[in-house]
Amino acid sequence: MWKAKVEVMPKAGVLDPQGKAVQGGLATLGFAGLRDVRVGKLIELRFEAESREAARTLVEEACRKLLANPIIEEYRFTVEEV
């Protein structure tokens, strides 16, 4: 059994309206000096695979096909045996 954590973030230079909204909200609450806020997502997967390499291949494919939009997002992930 394997567990993967996938972090997906907007690419640098891509407009992040949710990040701007959070930044504005934090400023309204008195959090001064924030230069930039980016909002992404964390996805956890638990699955079976025969090896660490097979697990990494599965997660990479899931990221490319569904979990991230490669045009506007970048991703990174970790895989650990559980």
C-alpha cells in the first residue's frame, strides 16, 4: 500500500484570482506587508502498486491526465509506503 501527496500550484506568472481574494481578505484583517498570496491544492492518494517506481509512475500519470492542468499549473509529489 502506498500514499502519495500531490501539491498543485498555479505556475509563476499565471493570474491567481483566489490568491488575490485571500490576500485582500488578509489585508482587511490587518495582515500588512503581504506581497503575494498563491492558492493551490493538496491531494492525498492511497493505492496499491507493486513497487516504488510503479507507484511514482501511477501518480505522475494521474497528475498529467487529471490532477493538474499543465498549461497553468505545476505539481510535485511524494510517495511513501504505508
